[in-house]
Amino acid sequence: MPERETLVRVNNLKKYFPTHGGLIEGLLTPQKRFVRAVDDISFDIKKGEVMGLAGESGCGKTTTGRLIMRLVDPTEGEIYFEGNDITRLKGEELRRFRPHMQMVFQDPHASLNPRMTVGENIGHSLVIQQIGTKKEREERVKEVMSRVALTPVKDIYTRYPHLLSGGQKQRVVLARALVLSPKLVVADEPIAMADVSVRALILEMMIRLKDELSLTYLFVTHDLATAKYICNRIAVMYLGVIVEIGTVDQVFHNPMHPYTRALLAAVPVPNPTLRRHHIIARGEIPSAVAPPPGCRFHTRCIIAAPTCSERVPPMVEVDPGHRVACCRLDEWKKRTI
Ligand SMILES: Nc1ncnc2c1ncn2[C@@H]1O[C@H](COP(=O)(O)OP(=O)(O)OP(=O)(O)O)[C@@H](O)[C@H]1O
Ligand SMILES: [Mg+2]
């Protein structure tokens, strides 16, 4: 396959949120403490691909998406979109840039305005961006609604969100993201709230729309089975850092990081006769306020050595495009499981 152009590039991106402890905690520890939601990640998203971001709850997936969307300001690092540094865009410049990137938010119930009809919800960003006349906006909204199968369009256009099913709400959120013809869609767990029966339909629709509208997706999910179905490449995150990145084939068929293997072991397999990686990470995810030193995964890793707590593992390219951050890589590669 020919090398695809890069749409987004993030370099050494960090986001630390100040924690708001209680009064007593504030008095006892006067120095400010931070949640290291994203802590030095670098990766790119190629034009036309579905780049997956996977990992357990709290590992920083949504924050990464919000950083790329420029909905939150990074603590450090840079974000490039089509080669242009967008890290410090502000005010009017940022508003003009917004249509290129849109986000499907994690919780469709919370992200729709209950006092606006479906049509108003979807068309709201056209109003904000001052695009077209009222009639033109209505036509555009209806066109997008039929693309995401929110039919009969005429009925649903005037309906309020609380009257919709989970799957319909998900389609409204998708339509709202598409109405400005973006180049990049950050889809944050886009099927998590939909009924199991319509999840596959929505995923299929997303793949079809990607081709029809020349979209690129950053697809955020904690569910590796979904990621395998829709993504071209996957970055696996753990406690704010990327531990492994590669094509779906590399990450699923040749997982190199003990954490990736643990995640894969937790994915249900429909065929019970298939061989499985029988490793589950031990213990709980540590706090992102004080992550473990060295390799962040060492407190849960089944092959951790004393050095793992002393050294931050560098990203090593094990195959073209397949990179892994593990101090025990050589040891680990030898194990057959
Ligand atoms: N606005 C914020 N203020 C303070 N802490 C935050 C904020 N947003 C996120 N965090 C913290 O940053 C860390 C990463 O959160 P994030 O929402 O990015 O994780 P996630 O991988 O999307 O998790 P989930 O799978 O549950 O959606 C968490 O510890 C979270 O509590
Ligand atoms: Mg999230």
C-alpha cells in the first residue's frame, strides 16, 4: 500500500490537570498536585485511516482527543494539522479552523441540548460558523440526516432528543459532527451508549461515510474487539502514555507489550477452541496523580524486573511502523505463550 499523507501529528504532548483536593488536603499539601492525564505522547494520523486509541478507563484517551481538537490547551508539546502548527491557535483563528475537526462525544445523552430539536442540535454549528441562510442550513441538516439514516427525516427533524432511542441519539451526534464537512472526526466511544443490536450497523455506517466523505477518524475505544473491526492502526495507552502502536495486524497478531497482551487476553473470543494469551494484569490501575516511576506498568506487569522501576522505557521500533515501550522487550520476545 502506498504511504499515506499525514493529517495530524502530535509531538511530546502533555496535559496535566490541577487536582482540587479538599480543604484539609490543601492545607496539608500546599504545593499544587496534578493529574497527569496525558504525559508525553507522540504519534500521527494518516489521511483516510482509522487510527484507534485503546486502553482502560482513565488512561487519557478522551483527553488526547480533546487536545487534538483544541478543546483543551496542552501543558506541553505540539499539534500539527496538515503540517501547520495549531497548538497555539486562539480566538477567531481557532474558530475558523474548527470545521476541519469535529468530535463525536463519549456520552450522546449529555452532549445533546435537550431544549433544542434534532434539527437545531445538528445545525447549531452552522449557525455558530455563520454558514448559509436559514433555508440552506435546514437543507444541509436534512441531507446529513439522511446520510446517517435518521429517517423519516421530516419527523425526526422536529423531535426533541429525549424522544429518541440510544442508537438514534448516536446518529444525531454523528450527523452533528459531519454537518460542517470535517476532514478529521474524533469519535470517542461512538457506539458505547447504543444498543448492542445497532452497534454493528453504526460501525458499518461510519466506515461507509468515511469512504463517501473522505474522512479520517481517531477512534477512541476501551474495547479492542471493536477497534480490530474498524481500525487500520492502534495506539495502546496506559496511564497517560502510549505503550504500543502499530497496524491492527501487528498489535493483534504480534502484541509485544505485556499490557497489550493483558488487554487482548480480556477480549472475549467467539471460538473457544482458539489459543488464547492467558495473562491478565494484576492489581488496580495506579493513580495518575503519582504514577509509578520508570515503566508505569511495572506494578502490574507479570514479567517486571527491578530495573523496570528505575528506567522509563524508550519507544523501540520492532517492525516497520510497530513501536513498543518495554524495558523487558528482549526477555519478553523469547517467551512463547
Ligand atoms: N477536566 C479534568 N480535570 C481534572 N482531571 C481530569 C479532567 N479530565 C480528565 N481528567 C483525569 O485525567 C485522566 C484521564 O481521563 P480521560 O477522560 O482522558 O480518560 P479516558 O481514557 O477517556 O477514560 P474513559 O475510558 O473512562 O473515558 C483521569 O484520571 C481523569 O480523571
Ligand atoms: Mg473517555
